[in-house]
Amino acid sequence: MAIISPSAGLPQLFPEVFELGLARIREEFDLVPKEYPTTRVMGASLKDRARDIMAAFADPENKAVIASIGGDDQLKLIKYLDPEVFVNNPKPFLGYSDNTHLHNFLWHLGIPSYYGGGVMNQFGMHGAMTEITKQSVRHALFESGEKELPVATEYNDIGVDWRDASRLVEFRTFEPNDGLFWHGNESAEGILWGGCVESLIFQVAAHKYLPSAEDFSGAILCIETAEDIPEPWLVGYLLAGFGERGWFDKFAGVLVGRPKAWEFDKQKTTEEKAQYCAEQREIIVKTIREYNPSIPIVQNLDFGHTDPQVLLPLGNKARIDVATKKIFLTY
């Protein structure tokens, strides 16, 4: 099992959290993690990180490749990757946030990957991994077929200071979850594409490694916002850009992850978080409906920067059943 840091080398700064994640990989899933030279190096060069990504995929002993965490510059290293390495050595890749760029690179090559499951975040969760996340990891690494997407009764988006290693045994604060928010009366089925809103803004602005509108025919868009807690209008601008490109004439449906609404520098109250999430939901529906009046939009799903986290099988099928108000993912 390859462990890499395609973005930030935060394992160097928070080794106790990283080691907890590695221990969970061994103990919960009976896998042996294998690190690469830049895994614990903060500020490693783009070329060196790209070298490690390719080495991790090329090694036939690796069952899968897992990112330690995200970051903010991964799009810049994609140009150093040799597509043939991945085509000749396809394997599951787990990660989210800035890892959106590597997911989209693999999507272009027809290689499915799993949006979620950071070593330091989900595997290294303080107290214990959530049961929904553990089940989802097993689906991704050890099972196949269609699985119903679970809906958590509680969620967490309030962090714990990683600088205090004594708090690793402390369980996170969970709050009641509002369930799913549905809009639209049509069911849909299609291949998943998407990722983190902030990363997609970077990618669209650079106009690199983007599928064509025709590639999106019948696809299901999945998006979620990161710990930046962006203003809702920014999400609306991204979606409006998609609409102006004609993508909402192609997408069959939209899945939206539960927004993270608390961060150390933005410690919102429960009421403020609820208002922020409601405003984001409203602008997402309003923007998409300007371009498509009928595709299903389902929000507040358990993927992205909150926990518990479901790993989304990008490049594989999702099915949105409006009649039963259920979503199914194919692993």
C-alpha cells in the first residue's frame, strides 16, 4: 500500500497524527503502508513529488495508493506525470481536496479512483475512525458492485489542534445531521466526475486537464467545498462557468457534499453554520436551474471535508433514485 504526499508534506510537521493513520491502515485493514521519499517532506519540489507518484503506481506490490493529505499546488505537478505509467499500472487512488487534480488526471486516462480517505484525516481521525468511513474504504479496496450510499445521523466539522499529540485519543464533537436535500423529480445514472470546488476553480482558470463537454454526456457532477469556507457566491460563479460552457446540458445529475462550516479562524456557532449551509444550498440550486430545469440535485452528502466520509468512486457509476430518495455507488 503506497503512501504519498502529492501536495503538502504535512506528515513532517505532524508525525504523531500521520503515524496514527498508518497504524489504522495496518490494524483496521491488514495492509502494509509503504512510504516514498517525499511523503514526510514539507516543500518537496513538484518534480520530486511527481517522481514518487509514478513510482508508487509503477510498483506491482502496491495494492493501492493513498494520499497523506491535500494542499494547494497539485495542479502544477501534473505536467511532470507520464500518462503511460498509469495506463500500464492502473490501481486505486485514495485522496481528496487538492488531490482533485490527480483524480481528474486519472479520469482522463479511464482509471477510476476514490475521492476521500486521507491518511491524516480519515485514517488518523482522533479517537477512532468512523464506521461509515471504514465501510466505505472496504468497498473501495476489497469489494465490488453497487452499494447504497449511507446517510449519517451525526457529523463533525470541528477540528482538534494537531500540535497537541496528547489529544489523539480525544473523540471529535459530532452534531445532528440534517439528512439529504433533494431538488428535481428526475432520477439519473452516470459516471461520477468532480471534486473540491476550490481546486476546480484553479483547474478551470488554468484551462488544463479538463474533459470536453461531450465527455460529460450523461455524467454526474460531484462537488464539495474545503476548509476555506468560501462565500456561497464563489460556488455559484464556478457553476455558472460550467453552465456557460454548456456542461449542464450534458450532466445527468449533481451531488453536493456537506459543506465544512467551522475552522479555527472561522469558528461559527451552530446557528451560523446552519445559515452558511442553507445559503450555499440555495445558490447551488438557483445557479444550476438557470441552465437545466430538471436534473436531480442532492445536497448534504457524506463526502468531502466533514466526517463521516464516504469515498466516491470517480470514473464509476452513481445512481440517483428520486422515487426512493436513495443514492447508489458502484465500486
